[in-house]
Amino acid sequence: MASIAAGAFQMGELGNSVTVRPFCLDLTEVTADAYAQCVRAHKCNDEGLRCGNAATYGVATKSGHPINCVTWAQAHQYCRAQGKRLPTEEEWEWAARGQQEARDLPWGEGSAESRVCWSGGPRQRDSTCPVGEFVTGDAMGGIHDLAGNVWEWTSSAYNKRDGSRVNRGGGFISNRLGDIRTSNRYADDPTNRTVYDGFRCAQ
């Protein structure tokens, strides 16, 4: 995990001023192999984890790819089983933007084309990538894949009326720069499971 210092900032899309306490964030998205270990320990369940052709769970060649097809509850349970939790969207954005550096993209300046597992580069992607493959796209502290690969569940509500949760970071299907900006937020039904959704944990 990377240690993230406390700080105050104005969230990019919402525009509200927030304060974040010190926390730690996983360096990578939770992998299919790590999630499988939790299932074998009877602390997680594997319901619905083969939700499409790009699903990673139980695929030997994708053990180091991010787990996908997880609902919000499955992501929450995995983090709890590790003595961790899902990050809030404020924490997620604070880490992705390089804290006080206020980066628009996790790595700062430079083209996104070859820095991210996404479909906005030279080729259309139909699958996830191994976590940490695109090191030139790392955020401060060596945090991998805060842009692309899979959208990441957070603990935060997008709309309390309908129960939707905030996803962050874009995924391999994303082809718009706006999807992978550090300020971008996306609403998702917590019961949804898609090959585009994964997560990482905080503490």
C-alpha cells in the first residue's frame, strides 16, 4: 500500500471543498488471484464472477489481471476480509491527482495513449491488462492503474435516493479522455456486475 498524507482540496467535478485524513491505498487493483485466495479461505464468494468473455476470475492467463464482474457488496466484503475498506471517492481523487499537485491525469503531463489500459490509444481493447503493466501512467507513490483497466468501486454514494455508488478511473473499454481524468465520477447501481468494474482497498 502507498501512504497518502492528509490534506484539503476542491474536488474537480463536484467543486466542493473537502478534507482528507491520512490513509493508505493499495498500489494495484485487487487481482483475480487475490480474490480467488479470499474465496478459498471462505471469506469471499464467487457468485456471478464469470459475467462475460472478458471475465478474469478462474482464468489461468488472467490471474494477475484485476478481478472484475464484482458487485459493490463483493468488493466491500473482500476489503473487510483483509482488514481494509473501500476508499471514499474523496480519498480516491486525492491520491489520483497527486494530492496538492492537482493533476488532471494521474501521471501529470503527457499523452495518455501508451500510459493506460484503455481503448483511447492505438488499439481497441476487449480485455483487462495485468495490473501495473503501464508504469508510465502511475500516480504519485507508484500507485498503478488509477486510470484505465477497470472502473473502481468506492464507498461513496452517488445518489442517496436511488442507492447508486461512485465508480472512478475509467476502464479498458474507455475511449474518451474525460473517462480517465482524476476528477471524473460515474454512477453505478451497486448490484451491477460487469467486466468493466473492479476495485482496490484502502486502510
